[in-house]
Amino acid sequence: MAKTIYVGNIPWTTTPQDLVDYFSEYGRVISSRVIKDKETNRSRGFGFIEVADEDVEKILEVTDGKEYKGRVLTVNEAKERDNEAEKNLAP
């Protein structure tokens, strides 16, 4: 199994491969993605990595609050999206 980890406060120039390269030092990274603005296609400053279950705790412990390319990372387990709440926000 795998778990998804939220990675916040990443530099705007960070690529999915950068996330793989960085986090692979601490565990097995299965996939990664950097979230981009739909209109501008620019990074929104956060992304997600999918990691092996057995590596989650180590990655969270070692990387949360650590500096990466001049930014202090926020790293935690990703929360499921609440699609019902999003529907209520729509006009």
C-alpha cells in the first residue's frame, strides 16, 4: 500500500522530479505531482508525493520544517478532499 503526503511551501520552480529526488533520500517515492494554477499553469507552491506505507513516519519526521531551496517545508499526511463542501461553495 501507499500513502499520499502533502508537501507545502515548495519553491515555484520545483518539478515533480525534484520532489522524487529530494524525498527518495528518506524513503521510496512511488509518484509525485506539483499542483499548478489552471489558468496560468504556474506552480501553486505545493504538491503531493505518494510513498510506501513503511516510509511515511520517517519522511514526515525528517522533512517537516526542514529547509529546501531556501523555503521551510510543510509536510504532513494528505487529507481526503471534501467534494461535498466544494459543491456548496459553487455559485
